[in-house]
Amino acid sequence: GAVVSQHPSWVICKSGTSVKIECRSLDFQATTMFWYRQFPKQSLMLMATSNEGSKATYEQGVEKDKFLINHASLTLSTLTVTSAHPEDSSFYICSAENTGELFFGEGSRLTVL
Amino acid sequence: AQSVSQHNHHVILSEAASLELGCNYSYGGTVNLFWYVQYPGQHLQLLLKYFSGDPLVKGIKGFEAEFIKSKFSFNLRKPSVQWSDTAEYFCAVISGNTGKLIFGQGTTLQVKP
């Protein structure tokens, strides 16, 4: 099947700094990618839809100025958590659609101290 | 609001026991239905999906699910579980209206050897 890769898989940062997470489709092109957030023992919550060459579409309650999404190419979408705070600590997962099926990255665990 | 509900949050079974995990959704109209599995330390993987046709869907590793439109349900079943089935299971739905994949809360399955 298709492969979606995220980097980094885990990151620790200080409060107030920004962190960038990359999501790559390795063997296919993805005009649309999705970013999810997963809290411990909870489900995946859709944060935003990343569209190649245009602005991302954010879900209600997600701050677009805090979670910056850039989909600059057909194989790369980035999520930047700006001015991170401890409450932003979470597991972030991306996915991309290929031939009608969604493939997920390994996830990136962010810990903000 | 549109939602996906998984009734069982934590299930503990002995090996060879039968499994059924409930999933209900609240969308009207056309839906595509999925079950994903997340093994410890691994990323989400697709178990099976339903788009149309036979409402009884066969997936990988002996799993199956039945779509019952009148009950808005898509329950996951396996006749005989194995210790290696220990994982988190997520039901997910894409509604034709939104095109977004929405997840249920997840069910933790623990199989005792």
C-alpha cells in the first residue's frame, strides 16, 4: 500500500517556541492531506484539511493562526505549532488519500515543557 | 451534530473468544465506513471498508463487519481472537456531504493468552 511518513516522530520543546511537523506521501501524490490530533485514550480529532496550492480548511474550534498548515507540493504538507504551550502537547497524525483510501503517518508526539 | 459512537471503550477477552465491537453513526445519506486498527507503538492501519454492495465486508486478519443501514451501524466481528489482536480499534465514517473522515472514540481490545 501507499506510504505516508511523518517527521519528527517525537519532539520536546520549550513553551513559547514553534515546532514544525512534516507529512510526506512517499510513493504517490496527494492534493489533499488531513491533520488529526489524538489525546491520550481518546479518538482522533480532525484539525484541518490541507490543500495543495491553496489555504487549509480548519475545523471549528481550531486556531488557524496557531496551527499553520502549508501544502507546498503534492507530496508534502507541514503543520507548524506556533508559540507552543503545554496544552498543545499531543499526538499529531496526518493522512493522505490515494485511490479512495486514506493512509496514515506514524504520528508525531509533541511535548511542550 | 454528526458523530460516530463506539459503545465499548475497553474490552478484555481470552484467546479464541468471539469479538463484536459496536459502531453507530449519526449521518444521513451516503456514507463510507471504515474500521482501523492501531497496534501498540504502530500507526493506524485499515482493517476493512464499506463503500457499497454486499453489506457484509471481509477484512484482513479474519475480521469482518456488517453494515446495517436501518440501524446506522457498522459492527466489527471476529469469530476467534488471538493475543496478537490486542490493539486499539477505531470506527470511522466519511459522509457524502462533508468528505471528511470522522472517528469514533476507539475501543481498546486486550486479549489474554
